Amino acid sequence: MKTVLYSMLLLLLLSFAGQAAAAAPPNPTEQVKPFIERVVAQLKDPSFKKDTVDNRIDRIVKLVSEHFDFQEMSKRVVGKPWQTLPAAQQQQFSGLFAKLLGYVYLDKVDAYVEMKIEFGKEQLKGERAEVKTMFTDAAKSIPVSYVMMLKGDKWMAYDVFVESISLVRNYMEQFKGIPQEQLIPTLEKKLNELKANKEKNKA
């Protein structure tokens, strides 16, 4: 009788352990590490470097979209007016914002590609996580943190801190107080100015 009870207890414990393992979220650092390595490899690719600026932006945005939630970023940048934007305009804003970030940060990221990447201790709380990295070379160290949320089985970044400066908060200040009807025109203007500057520098 005792043997049967012990066996039943063991089965129950194994069952609970299996359920706990199934419910445990994937490790954010383990997801982010190969992703960042792929981004760096893309930036180092000779064919990427020789491509046009527009194509480089499109290629890097497509790759980064695997673990960057540009819609969530856009929602936080715009704030309360986001809730009243039609779905089509939300999608348009998110697409333009992704390209804007591509133009703004491509040059900065290019400067990081030859630096060593060190992964620090992650912070995990439920479906939120922060993955800390450090880009280092002989001259300097640049801390970069990815603030993420779990969507399904994938960790998606919705903010990035570079040297303790929040990407989202930076753009929140820029779009603060802009009327709803001017959100997309303002973003398009910023994007066109960046494109013009790129072309000017290229010339």
C-alpha cells in the first residue's frame, strides 16, 4: 500500500514539475544574444555596406523587427493620443517611426560593430525583462540595455537605454503636445530631413 502511495506522490510531483517547466518563460538573454550577433553580422556584411542607404535602412529594420516592437514603442512615444488614432494611422506611424530610428541610429550602431559585446545580469519580473549589455574597446565602454516584454514565446524590446538615456523618453519629449492630426506629418518631416542630410553628406 505504501509503495502505491509513494508512486502516486512521485507522479504528482513530476506532473507539477513538468507544468512549472512548461509555464516558465524563455530566457530573455538567450533570445537576445544570437539576435544581436545577427544584427552585428549584418552590419559587417560587405554587401550591406555597399547597398544604398534606403535599402540598408529597410534591411536593418526588417531584421530588428524580429525582437523590436515598434508599435509598442510608438504607442509610448505618442502617449494618450495613440488611443484615438485609427488602426491604419497607428500602423503608418509605427512604420515611419521604425525607419526614423533606422536613420538616426544606423551611424551610431555602425560605430559599435567592431566593439566587444558583454552581456550583464538580466532583470526578470514576470513578463517584463531588462537585458544589459556593454560594448567595449580599448578606448571606451558603452552600456546598452534592452527593456522587453514577453509576447507569446518571444521577448520584444519596447525601449532601449544607451548610456542611461531612454530612446522612448527622448522621442516622447519631441512629440509632446503635438496635435493628433499633426503626428504623422511631423514624423514624415523629421524623416525627410534625415534623408536629405544623408544625401547631402553622401554628396
